Amino acid sequence: MALQGSGQISLQDIQDEFGGSHPISLSEYYGVDTVTSSGQIAMSNFYGTSNAVFMAATGGTVTTSGDYKIHVFTSSGAFNVTTAGNAAGSNTAEYLIVAGGGGGGSLGGGGGGGYLTGTSGTIGAVNFSVAVGGGGSRSTSEYARGGSGGTSSVFSISSTGGGGGGAQNSTGISGGSGGGGGMPTGGGSTYAGGSGTSGQGNNGGYGQRLAGGGGGGANATGQNANARGGNLGGNGGAGTSSSITGSSVTRAGGGGGTGWSGGGSGSGGAGGGSNFYGAGSGAANTGGGGGGSWGGGTTSGTGGSGIVIIKYKYQ
């Protein structure tokens, strides 16, 4: 409990809050809370101060980096706060929430999973549910779009699964990032990519005759069909990098679309497109979109599953 913000504070009040030995010396308390680390200490320096209590929790795969603990969830589970900290120690957490990527269509690339980062509000001793979204399914035929990825969430904050890529005569599906558009079977019209969710991702590129658009990524829109030349699928939109675990990793990129003359590339864990066979799938726990493939069926790529990461100061 914080010491009072005005009025009289006794040496015993300070020792009760921060501990210490007898006889009481104020220099024992150099650096506690907001108190100076050297020089003269006044009793008024202790107004509003409190002993640091650090949050403790279980759940996921736990590592440490300096004074921080990092909980990584690659599947759904629970983040169980066993000790509620305070403002002098820690009572909030950073988070990264990436949803599952969209599956590739028979032409359009799958969109990257929704990508959210931030800092939680004050956290009490509560058991928080953690959801990690699965990747979207691949196209089942030349006329079928890819499936959308699953939602990831924690602290009542949710990221939206990436949209599936488009097919013949169909648009990309909207999602965290939108899937790339498919192609019309006749004429010169276009099929739009799916829309991305504001603050989470970007739109997919459009498809044209004989080529599909790239799926949108967390950091860029998907490339339109034929942007690199005739009958070439669009590249997937770039993902976004994070160093929340201590090393930089790029996630939630869009899958490459495909066309008669070749497929586009994916990034940020996403798969590339293929003009006939073997489009790439999104990598597990990156939220990357699957690549589109000419003719669909089992040759387009599935979306990558999502991930949830929580980081807080523990000492």
C-alpha cells in the first residue's frame, strides 16, 4: 500500500512499507520507487511511494530476457496471474496477438492474420483465456476460395483471421488482412482483393484475366495481378517485425497469388504462389497467408497458425 501523499510520515511508516533494519537509516532506501539514488533524502521524498511488487504468472512456454518474463502461446491455453503486482513493480504487460493466416485460393494468395501489439491495462490475479487461431484451409477446386484463418485473443483483445484467397469469378475474402482477388473467366474486368481490418492489416491485391492478386500483409497491401508483367500473380504484402521475444521476427505476411505465367512471392511467414503445382503454405505460428495455385485443389497453400506473446517485468 502506498504511503500517504501528504501529511506526516514516520520512520516506522517507511520501514513498514519497505522493510529495513534498526536503527533506521534513510540511506537504506536509496533508489526505492521514486526516491533518489544518492545524496540527501528528505522525508517528503517518500510521499506516494510504495514497495515494489512484481507480477508473477504461469502459462505457455516461459523464457526470461533481462528483467522480463516472456510467455509464448503457440496453441490455446491460459495465462494465469498468480501474483498481482503494483505500479512500483509491474502490473501491466506487453502483448503481441497474431491471428491465423488465410488459405490460398485457386488464384489469389491468402491474407496475413490480424496483427496487434500494445500494453494491457492493470492486471489483477486473474486466469486469462488465450486463443490461438488456426490457419485457413487451402482451396478445394479451381472455383473455390481459400478458407479464412482463426481468431487469436487475450485480455479480451482479439485479432481477426486472414481472409482466404480468391478463385475464378470471385473476390478475395476480407479479414485481418484481405485475401488476393481471383480472376474473371472472360473479358478484362478485375476481382477485388478482400479488405483488411483497420489497425490489424491491409487489403489484398486485385485479380485480372489469367492471374490472381497477392494477399494483404500486416505492413503492406497485396500486389495486384500482372503488376510484374503479363499473367503473373501478385506478390503478398509484407509482414511486420517484432522483437518482443528478444530477437526480431517478421509475421503476418500475405501469400503470393498465381497466374498462368508464374506465382508471386510471400513474406513474413507466408507461402509463395505456384502457376500449376505446389504453392507454399504459411509457416506455423506466424499468421502467414497461403499461396495461391492455378487450378486450386490440393496445390494451393494453407494459412499459418497464429501466436500470442505476453511480456512483463518480473524483478
